Amino acid sequence: MDAIILQILNGLDKGSAYALIALGLTLIFGTLGVVNFAHGALFMIGAFCAVTLQRLLNLSFETIDPDKTDFLGQPLKVKTPYVESWFGPDVGATIIDWSVPLAILFAIPIMLVIGFVMERGLIKHFYKRPHADQILVTFGLAIVLQEIIKANFGANPIQTPAPELLSGVATLMDGVVYPVWRIVYFCFAALIIGGVFAFLQFTTFGMVVRAGMADRETVGLLGIDIDRRFTIMFGLAAAVAGLAGVMYGPINAPNYHMGMDFLVLSFVVVVVGGMGSLPGAVLAGFVLGILESFASTTWATTTIPGINQIIIYLVAIIILLTRPRGLMGRAGVMED
Amino acid sequence: MFGLDKKDTTLLLVVALLTLLAPFILNPFPTDSGLAQFNAGYPDLMQRFVIFGIFAIGFNILFGLTGYLSFGHAAFLGVGSYSAVWMFKLLSMNIIPAIVLSVVIAGLFALVIGYVSLRRSGIYFSILTLAFAQMSFALAYSVLTPITNGETGLQLTLEDPRILGTSATADGSIPVTNLFGLEMRSATDLVIGPWSFTFSAGYYVCAIVMLVAFYLAIRIFRSPFGMMLRAIKSNQNRLNYTGLNSRPYTLAAFVISGMYAGLAGGLMASMDPLAGAERMQWTASGEVVLMTILGGAGTLIGPVLGAGMIKYFENIFSKINDNVLHGWFAWMPDGIEDLTVAIIHPFIGKGWHLTLGILFMLVVIFLPGGLVEGGQRIMRLFSRKKATKDDKSKAKQPAE
């Protein structure tokens, strides 16, 4: 029983990341009808927002401490981060320690701006072009973004540790020990997903967007500037992907190709959930995450060798062939 | 000639001439000059040009003609490589059986994957092929280690049986791949003044195979079968309404392009008897998509151009470093020189992928027909007068 709970928990944190990325992908697809292969790159940029903030907070100046010497006998140089000298050592250290959660505030405006620029500057021109062209241009954009990050931050993974308070493990019940940060990640993902759904369900803006998803032309005919709202939704989707990346840093150290690694799986998740269905994307994200974690157990890998490597793809193939619209796809969306 | 019309014969002859004279054409700079690093005439790179050319020609038969965007084509290339290496291990070092086997196995593989994937189209087809390719990659890396030798990659050893050949040569080393005794590695150098040209047996074998593959592709493009594939691309619904089942045609195209990929994989293993799982990864599939689009999907010569261009960039651009740049811009005043180098720096050396990405985006945005369309536009610019005369007759749009 404990083992089963542990596997479900293990699946939840990966599932949360899948669900968040797939949610953003589906938002973009459902509103703009664009297949965005650069979404993984947005996830990665989010993670590097956390890296940037961490570096900014650690900017420091050097002072010479005359009382101590280093191992060469020279006067010891002490590095003090600016934050510590401004706010005092205790508060400063805490701020640096909490850099990853703080990066959420830092990442939201950046991701929104990146989203707006991307939509207005590039994606806008691709509404009318075939899906293959959209895939190709966003694929190119993903390569460019990834290489820019690589040029600035190098190819090695960069550690972004969780705050002291939230690292370490928690004992949930006897025998089930689980890292705290993963629980935080899951709660965070649930919060974001809930927030997006509430935004779409309970605000006037969300209502217009949903109407636009159902029938863009009619909403336009009613005198509503639907394009502007869809641009905002693109920014929102970028922000969701970015936040997923920010918080994922402590689980896996960010590197420049993490976006591509997640992108392939997220697309599988979106297709399994049903193109254009938001609940489907979230459901499929969690289901596939949990399935993947169950497939990694020793029992599963000894019964069917290699199942942990291929389970997601296998499930995707079966679902696509038996349920053409995915788990919860709407009728009439990308059916061919 | 060969059942082609005049235009295609010219194209084939031009391509044949270019590939056969490639050792000269790709080595335009004397060996000692500063520009020698732009020479691409060494066997290893030339082989890669033609092998990836074959791969892209095959991909183009599927994507360019039917419009089905496969994101898992590298799987067939990987399977081809593995089968070729197994043939070298078990039968003999002659490349003919190895290449035949790799084409057959890749074809069978494509038949199975295509049969399943082609039940869907559009993005679903892309995702299905991607899923199959990633599955093959993951399996080759882990569970299938007895067949694929996992992370290390499949290599020849001295203990291999090689029924029709020898396990080891007289001096105790692993025998070399050959074509009835003609060793793939053998090469002769021709030195004319400051220039040096290398003629490699392996390259010419690859080049001849590519010319045959190119000829077959022309025949497919011009055949009624090719016409049917184009019809599928332009409007599959209408085709279905006329009561025609398009599946056998798309499946045939998929298998043919899979066999081309297998051929490329087999040749790759013949030139260097190694096979690794990373050849099947989805980034490798993405690369062939880049090549085809960059050159011009749906055109005959486009994919070959694209493949050549990407491989050239990969090998030549990535070699340029800051010192070389400083050498070039030494004539500038110091400050401006450093600035110029600093501006160019991110785009060369390790950053050539960035250049490739930007180039690719520009092509997709402004030149959906790729380099071939760019060439045509330039041609039209020069012969504008003639074009305006013809405009009236061309103005008739097909009914949509």
C-alpha cells in the first residue's frame, strides 16, 4: 500500500510539470489555433529566470578583512552580496535562500512580455498558414531561444536550490518519505491550474475568451476585439510555462535543452488529452505522470523490460488509434 | 534519356557532374592559404553530404509530395545502420549485402510504423511517428542492448564470425569495409601546384548510389503514382470523395522514404562501421526536416541542396573561432575590430546552431519554398521582361 502511495506521489510531481506545460500549449492551440513547438523553450526560459535572479541576488563586492588571512598568508578577501549589506546579514541571507520562490514574481512580467512579443512579432503572421508551417517556424524559434540561453549560461546544468525550509524530506505517514519541494511543486501546480480555470470560468474576460474558443468569428462580429484578448492569453500561457520552469529548477537543475526534453512529452500529453481541451490536458498530464512512475517500479520493469522508457508513447499510440479525439477532445477540433 | 524529358535529363546530368567533380569543386582554395578552412573536399564530409542527401531525398518523397510531416524518420536511418553493422559482423565486410539488408529491414520497419501511423493525418501523424521513433530510441538505448550494444554503440570486434570473410586480417586487426575488394577507406591524392584534391573510394560509391537514388526520385516525381501523391497533398478530402482509397498510396510513399532512410543508414555504416542509438533521436529526425525545408520541400534538387548546406555549416562554420575572425578583420582599427568580432562571435564556432535556427526561421517566414524558390525568384528578377509577357497566359487560376 505504501509503495502504491509513493508511486502516485512520484507521478504527481512529474505529472504537474506535464500538466502545466500541456495546459499552456492547449490554451494557445484552443485560442489561436497555433501549434507552438517553442513552448518547451518558454518552460526553459522560466527556469533560467530563476537562475538569473539567483545570480543577481548573489552579486557582491569584495572587502578586505585585515584580521584574518587566507591560506597563502594574504589578507582575507570577504565577499558580501549587496543584498546583505542593504538589508542586514540575516534578512539578506534569507532573501538569497528564497531566490527560487522570489523568482516567481520576477518571472511573471518577463514571461508575459516574451509571450506578447512572440505573438505580435511572429505567431500573428502564421494564423492563416498550414499547421506544418507553424510547427516549423516555432521549431526554429525554439532552437534560437535555446542557443541564446546556451551562449549566455553555458551548456552545463546550473543548480538552483530550494529554500532551506522547503528542502529535505517529509514523513507523510509511516514508511512514506517524500521530498518537501515536490509536494510544494504539486500544490503550486494545482494552484496555477485552479487559477487559470477560475480566470476563464468566473471573469468576463474569461467568458469572452471561452466564447472566442468556441466560435471566433461570431465573437468578432459582435464587436469584440478578440485578437487582443487572444494575445493576452498567449502571454498568460507563456507565463504558466515559465512558472512551471521556475519551480522545476530545484527538482532538476536547469540546462539549455530541458525545454526540448519536456516538449516532446508535453505534445504527447496534449494529444492524449485531446487537442483544445483544457481539462483533458491537465488530466492526461497527471495520468501519464503517474503511469510513468508506476512503470518505473522494479515489478513493472522485470515483468516487461524497458516498459518505463516507452510507456507514455505506448499509451499515446493506443489512445490515438482507439479514441481519435483523445481523452476529452471536443468535436470538430483538428479532426482529420 | 533514361525515360526522362529534356529538363529532367539536364538536371540529372548537372547533379551527376557536380557530385562526380565534387573533390575539385569543394576544394577551391589552395591548401596553404588562409581560406583553406572553407574547403569541404575531404572524404568524410563529402560522404556526409551525399548520405544526408539520400536521406533528405527520401524524406522529401513523403513530406514534399504527400504533405505528411513525419517527425520520426531518423528511426529508419538508425535501423539501417544497425542492420548493416550486423551484416558486417556476421556475414562479410562486403558492403552490398549490408546495404541490401539495411534497406529491406528499414522498409519492413516503415511498413509496420506507417501502417499504424497513417491511420491519422496532420499533427496526429507527426506525433505518432515521433512517438514510435522515441520508443525505438529508448529501447535501443536500454532493453535491446544485446542487439544494439546500448550506449556504447554497435562496433566490430575481432571475435565476430564473418562467415564469408575473415574475423581478423593477417596482422590481427579488424578488416575494412569493401566493395568486392575495393576498400572504402582507400583514397588517392592529386596535387596540382598549391592545390591538393582527394579522391576517396567511399565517396564515389556513395555518390553513385545517390545518383541512382536521385534518378529513382525523379521517376517517382514524374510518374502517375507521384501525381497521386501530389493530389493527396493538395486535397485529400476531394480525393476520398471520388471514391479513391488514398491509404495504399501514402503507405507506399512512407515505405519508400523509409527505405531511402535505411539506405542512408546502411551507407553511413559502410563508411564507418559503427551504429549508435543517438542516430535515432528525435533531434536527428528534426535535422532532416530542416534540410528538406531549407532546400525546398516538394522540389527535386531542394533536399540535396539543404542537406549539403546544413552539413557544410555544421562542419565549416563550427570550426571558425575568434582567432580566425581577428585574422580576417585585422585591417580594421583596433576598437572596431574587437567590436566586429564580438558581434559575430555568438554565431560561429559552438554557436553555429544559432545561425542555423535563425536561417531556418527566415526561410520558413519569407521563402516557404526554400532555397530553390529563392533561386527561382532571383532568376525571375533577371528575366522580368519575359515574365510579364507570359503573365496573361499564367493568370488562369485553377478552380479551387
